[in-house]
Amino acid sequence: IDDFISFFRQDWAYALYHDRFPEFRARMEAHVSTQPDIQHLRKRAERLIGAQSTELTPAQKQELVSSISKETSLLIQQDLMDFLVASVRELPQYLVPGYNE
């Protein structure tokens, strides 16, 4: 990222500034932190990061992301959709089927 200000002014980032985003993040963290695949991913990431002094390689990042189960992925998606549905008026730039069509 060359320009952080421009990067975080893009439409996708608006949800990050929403007043209920911290609540959404905490709720999602509580939901996924108990998932076995996420616990394994965290341990694996800590080992990888601890074993090297630089950031993870793209291959290492892909390996970690691919270890997320379909169940956990759906849980994350549902939490996100719940947040967007609850915030559809404040965040019209996000397509929420059935709400802003």
C-alpha cells in the first residue's frame, strides 16, 4: 500500500468507521475464536511469525486462509451480513440483497 490515506478512503472501508463496527468485530471474534480451525490457524500463524523476522510470504498467507473451514467461512459471512443488514441505511455502498436493490 503506497498511500494509506487514499486506501482507507475507498468505498470498501466505510464500514470500518461505522459506530457499530467495534461491536460487530467483537461479536465476530467471539463467534469464530471457539472454532477449532481458527485456533489451529492462530497457533500456526504464531509459529510462522515467530520463526522469521519478516512478514509472511504470499504462499504462507494462502496456506493459512485455505485452512479455514467452510463452516467458519459461512459463520463469518453470516455475521457480516447481519451487520450490513442492520446498517443498510448508513452504508448504502454495500449491496445487501433484498434491502438496497
